[in-house]
Amino acid sequence: MDQFLSIDIFGQIYRFKAGEESVNAQAVADFLVREIHDVENQLADGPVNIEKKAILVLAALNISSKYLDLEKSYGELLKEIKSRSSNLISTIDRNCNYEKARSDRF
């Protein structure tokens, strides 16, 4: 069943249809709204008339930066997991070969 989301951005309500596969659609919408509010709060002490488009662009840049940081961390984690898995497999293989050689002698 499709779900409909409402997002309030700068007092304007936007309604979107999220497909069935969009399990976390509301979380995504909430994240966007939080990022926009964070940018507004960061700019609160700055110039009074900041264009809404500029706030949206800054929020998009912040989201993109967070995504790229996560993507980098994920890649590093995968490398670490592969390295550790390889080391574990080597250790297991060495121990299995040692046990096999030992049993062959007796």
C-alpha cells in the first residue's frame, strides 16, 4: 500500500507519494526537515534576508557531505572486514594443516 507524506518546508506543505518499498520514507522526510532547520539555526546570527533557495542548497550540501563521509567509512569498514576475514581464514587453515600433519604422523 502506498503511503503519502507531508513535509512542511518554510511554511509550505509538500505532499509526496512514497511507494511500498519506501519503508523509511517518513524518516527521510524528517531528516531533510531537520537539516533545513539546522542550516537556519546556523545562519540565525547572519544576514537577515537569506534566500530560501540558499538554505535548501546548504542543507543539500550538508546531506551530501554526510553521505560521502558515511560512504567512505563504509568502504574503510569493508576493507577492514576483508583483511580480518582473510587473516582468520589463514589462521584456521594453518591450524587445520597442522592438525592434519600431526595426525598423519601417528
